[in-house]
Amino acid sequence: MIKLIIFDYAGVITTTKNNYDFALKYHKSFGLSPSDLMTISYKDWDLASIGKISSQEFWQGISRELNIEVSELRKLVM
């Protein structure tokens, strides 16, 4: 009997480009270099990826630093 199914979504079921496209496209609108925008967008990724912070906390942290609403940020990144 199957009791658990685990999916690795990002990069396996869908392609992932590690936010580099996001950083290249939008860095000027945030007044940052692509490298700085990448650093901010991955700042708490390690904590989020192991469940130490929630998805909501992860997005809120980035949106606070970039001074943008979470919903708008998610649209830009996704």
C-alpha cells in the first residue's frame, strides 16, 4: 500500500531558472544590480526550503527589502 508520494516540483516537474531571469529583467526598477537582487531574493531560501520559515514569511522578507507588495513580487518572479 502506498502511504506517501513526494514530488520535487521546481526543476523537476517544471523548469527553474534560479531567479536569474527575474534579476536581469527587474534589477533597474529596484535600483539594484542583478547580483544584489539575486542575493536579496535568495536571502532566506535555505530556511524556507527546509521549513524553518513559512512560504509567507519568505515572500514577506523579500517584499519588505524591495518595498513591494508580496502579490506583485510573486507575479514578477513567477
